[in-house]
Amino acid sequence: MSAVPPCATALAISAQFEAGEYLVVQKQIVTSAKSPTTGFTDLQKPSPLAQAIRCGNMLFLSGQGPLDPTTRTVVEGDIEVQTRRTLDNLVGVLEAAGATWKNVVNVRVVLRNVADFPRFNEVFQSYLGGEKVTRTCIGGTPHRTGVNVEIDCVAMFA
């Protein structure tokens, strides 16, 4: 099998199926006003990050945290409050892409305090509506002060 040639543009991804046959899939940026812009705290600088990118039948969502979509400030409250805001932000991006939890196949979670897991998990389950996903949950320190949970996910379309 020969090597995949370089993409013609930065917005194209090529995948080789058989020798000489390539499928070119456009990378689409997904944005939602229901979720905070993704990037750095300094809004004066352009961010290299997107809320989500759809590539073919795959949708990759950037990590969302408990930020108010308008002010981009961390919502005050316990892990339940922060988890709800984070999941609402995630759902806003899913909806902008035409997806729901039915499309989500993988979720990654970072909790500042792993002792919060039972309370986080109760809220998380309430959002799934009976859907099953794969999930990894780790303890770590989110990059922003006051953020106690960050969640990203991958979704797939038929």
C-alpha cells in the first residue's frame, strides 16, 4: 500500500481505500451561540480552536466547561451545577451540528476532584436519556480557575 499523498488544501483530509483510490472529505467548522466560544481567555486574540469539527460522518467536539455562553465566565456552584452547564454547552454544539446524544459514541471527562464522581455521574446519566456511550473519566486540573469539570465527545452520523 502506498503512502497517502499530501492534502490539496488544509481543509481536505484524504483516506486511501485501495491503491490509487482516495476519498476526500471536507472539514466543516461547527459553531453554536448556545455555547461559549472555544479558545483562550483573551478574546482579543484569535483562537485556533473550533467548538466542533465535522469530517465526513464524524463530529469531534472541543472540551466544554461550565462557562456562561454569553460572558464566558465560570458559573458558580457545586459539581452538579457545573456539570449541567457543561452538558448544556455540549448539547448546544451537538444541536448546531444536527446531532443528539443518539449520535455520541465517546465521551471524555476531566474532574478536578474525583470525589465528585458520584454526583457528576448522576447528572451525566440524566442527560443521556437512556442512550449508551463509551466514556473515560479522569481526575485532573482543568486549565481555568474555578472549573471543576470539562467534557468533550465524539459523535457519528449514519
